[in-house]
Amino acid sequence: MKNYKIFKHPSGDIRVIKKGWSWPAFFLGWIWALRHGLWSLALGVLVAGVLAGIVARGMGDSAGGGLIVLFGVLNAVTLGCVGNLLRADRQASEGYACVDTVAASNAEIALSIHERGLGAGMPLARELRG
């Protein structure tokens, strides 16, 4: 089971974001950031990659290749660790409020649990689990 945060906008729009590690952010990096509207993050990752490439080219084949691999691994691990947190922060900055936290196997089920009033933030869930 994974934990999901449920965000609700005053307009009624609901977003579900998994807490913790993000495999899509780990594997897709700047493309993932663009997909989720994290424009400055995407640009920063691209610029850092270009700069690492320029520095690596000046270092020669062996050392430069190692620098590129190191940059790629650090970039992927960092985005995997903080990707979902950055998404949640973006939702809050757009007026969404975190209204619930739900344990579920996927986002769709988490939303269903929330809509039925069985999430961790709902009194009914505490009564059923208690």
C-alpha cells in the first residue's frame, strides 16, 4: 500500500499525489517536470545537464564520461526523492488544499476511498479502524 495526498481546489478540482519516491521523475527527469508544470525545475535540469556536458568535454573522455554518469545518477535520484513533494508544493501554490491522506494501491483507488469518506482524514475511517 502507498500513501496518497488528496488535494482539492476551491473550484472543486481534485488532484491525487503519491507520497514518497517517484519512479517517473527518476526515469524521465526534465520531461516529467514539464509534464507536471514544474517549468523552472525542467529548465534547471536541462541547463545543469548542458553545463555538465561542457565541463565533461573539457575533461577528456574518461573523466568526462564519469562526470556525465555521476550527474545523471545524482539528478535521477534527487528527482525521484523530491519529485512528488515538488508536485504537492505546486498544488498548494495554485490554491489547492490537502484535504486527506489515503492508503491505497493506486491513485484511482485512493480517490475512490476519499470520495466514500473512508480516508485517514475522515472521522468515519477512524471509527471503522478503531
